[in-house]
Amino acid sequence: MAVRRSTYNGDCLHATLTVTDTFERTVSAELVAVLVAVTGGEPRVLTTDAGQALPAGPFELSHRSLQAGMRDWVETQTHHPLGYVEQLYTFADRDRSDAAGSRVISVSYLGLTREAGETGVAQVGWQDWYRYFPWEDQRAGRPAVLTGEIEPALQAWVASADDPASAAQRQQRVALSFGMDGAPWNEDMVLQRYELLFEAGLVPEAQRRGALPRAALPGQAMHHDHRRILATGIARLRAKIKYRPVVFELMPPEFTLLQLQLAVEALAGRGLHKQNFRRLIEQQDLVEEAGGMTTGTAGRPAKLFRFRRDVLAERAIAGSKLPLARHI
């Protein structure tokens, strides 16, 4: 299969692929942004279409690069400027197509920023990412949705397997993904958990693809496969905060150590031991005192700190080593 020609229809770049002399199929490139902030100790994601989609748009010939195109679309759709951005993943599954039958390749990006209040754009706003994945929030322990709804539904899926060997394989995957049968909960396996629920037909997106209808679990569905893309972004960020100081991209210029801890816990969906967390921060010289104290808040005033930007170069090599604590 070779690229025969490229055309531009005003909206999207189309590469026409020749399969035979009598059959042609087009491929379009979509740019999708997972833009994350932490506000009030909660993880937030910028959405469009009243919370049902991520900012996205086609790659156009006028874009000088994929990232530049993504920045243009996000700022046009949401009026929110972008700061730290990294490429996330390229989704090119064979069954990804639009209404016209053209194959769609999505190039996704992860961006970190601070929420700037109302966007001023209808249908655009910030959402708590646990609205889409309520089972991922383990800060207060194992959530009721896991024990009360997800585990019974997955056990029913295991029991529906065609043979004992398939049932055993399903049971092993369920246990490893969802921390069952004595297996530990791995906060990084966000995508694996979502895809397992998709395969079991337990999310609305699966039923759009023709899966057998089952009782849909709590968790806001999204258009297309945007919830899968969001799961990929959450997983990337949860893994990254353990070895790179990217969490500081989400913090204000000055912050308390408690605010920093709450931000890390919000992203990871796990509790942290207060003293251990502060000891790790101090040992690695990630922050320095800003010389001020909090004012106008309940409780005792707390010291304000700021991120030591000069540690970025050395941390790029050594990592920031912020292991998450087990539940306490």
C-alpha cells in the first residue's frame, strides 16, 4: 500500500492510499489534547462538547508541525493557552473511521497547566477526571463502585467465558488489573482497566461498537474513543510524577507543602504518608522557602515554598524519585 497523492479539503489533510487499481481509501489525521490541571486538590481535565470530548481538530497544511497544530486547535476551541506539552500516543487502530468511512489516525498530546477559571466558550469547561473514572480515586481507600458494581460485573463476565481455560485467563487479567485475589492495586494501569471494562462490554463506548449489552457502570462516557485517550494521559502522568518533577508545572509560583502533597495525591489517586513525603522533597532539594507564610486561611499559617528550577537538568538524569505510599 503506497501513498498516491495528498489533498486538502479546507478542514483536514487527506492522504489517499491506493490498495488496488479500483479501490482507494483516505486517511485523516486528528490532533487531540489531554490538558490537565489541579484545582482545589482535585485533578481536572479541559473538555469540549459539555464534557463529552477532548479538545481536538484536524491537522491542516497550514500547521508548521503536529504540536503547533494541536496548540492552535486548543487555543481556538477553548481560549486557553498551553504551557508544558509532550506527545502522548498515536492511535491508529484499523476500526477507527469517520462517518464517510475514512480511516482516522489520532495523534494525542498531554499538556500541564493551571486552571484559569471560566473559559468563556460555550460547551467548554474543566471537569474532575474522576467523573470519567470513579474507580480510579483510591485516596480514601477502595471505592464502593469497585466492590459494589465493578467486581460483580467482572465476575459475571469471567463466568460467561466459553471454556474453563478462557475463564481462568479472564480471572487472572481481572485480578491483576483491579487488585483482586490478593494482587496489589497498581495506579498506573488506568488504560488496562478501562480496556478490560470495554472488552467486557461494561462501558457505553463498547456498546457503540456492537458489544453485547451489559449493565453500564458509573463513569461519564465520551465521544469516539476520547475516554480511552484520557485514560492513556492519566496513566502517563501517574507514572511520570514518580521520576520527573512535572507536578510543579501544575503548581502556582508559591505553595505550601500540603498543597503539593494534595496535588500529587489527586493525580495518583492514592494517599501519601505526610512525613515520608516531606522527607523525600527535602532530601532531593526540589523546593526552597519563598520567605512568606499563608494568610487568610483557617488553621496555623504555613510556610510558602517554590520549585527550584535549577534542579531540572540534574533531575532529567537522576529522576525525582517520588514513590507513592501504600494506603495508610
